[in-house]
Amino acid sequence: MTVKASRSKYRGCCWLKWTVAVTVFLALAIVVWPWNPELRIERLNVKRVKVHPLPPVGADVFIALSVRVQNRGMYWLELTDVDVGVKYRGKKMGHVESEGWRVRGWGTTLVEGDLEFSGLPSSEVAHLLEDLAKGRVYFHTVVEVSGQIGFLLTPIPYLFKVLYSQTSYF
């Protein structure tokens, strides 16, 4: 009878060891996994609108924007290209590019830029001025970030590309 009792005791210990080993392995895999960065538009402000009353009638629009890039992994991120495109009423106003940013592991950085668009058609100038008077201008923004990851001083050959799309208002 003592032999059977020791076998059941051994089985319980074996299950405990395997459960701990699998839990530690899964926790380590989650920490080491190379997550893509999380993107969010922090600020999108119309700085000024300059209307040209003489033909060709149009407007110049100046927009200040900032994109928050949050690294969710333990690796540092080398952002080789940050491209932000802005549309107003389905028409592309323009885009701004930035490059050469580094985000440390589990860190956050703000990528800021100014978008200057000249030549907004006269039909859209009236809508833009009306929306500005109401206090709500809806823009569709697309943020595209690409780069690579690294650990300590060594770049790792893992390239990433993240797209983020949002309709926001000023």
C-alpha cells in the first residue's frame, strides 16, 4: 500500500512542475515577443487658413499635428519612416513625413509635424470656413509607421509596418 501512495504523491509533484514550467515559458514568451507599436493621434489643430480671393480662388491650410508612438515590447524601435496623410471631405490635402526616431523599450515618444497644404479648391474653401465657424472640422488621417527593432546595441532583422486610420475633428 505504501507503494501506491508514493506514486500518487509523485504524480501530483510532476503535474505541479509541468504547470510551473509552462506558466514561466508563456510569461517569458509574452515579455520577449516583438510587439508592433501602438499609434494614436494626440493633436490635430488647424493653425491658420489663408484665403486667396483673386483667381484662382483657393486657400492655404496650415495644420499642426502630433502622433504618439508607444512601444509595447522590451526591444527598442528604430522608426525609419513616419508618414501622416490628411484628407478633408474625401480629398487628400497632403501628408507629412518624418524619419530617424528611436523609441526605447516600453517607452513612448511624440512625433510632431506641420502640414502645409496650398491649393484647396474654392468649393471646399466654403465648407472649410463653415466647419471652422461651427467649431468642428472633420479630418480623416492615416498614419503609417515602418522601421525595425533592436535589443541592447544590436539591430534585429525584423521589419515592421503599422497603419492607423482615424477620423477626428478639430
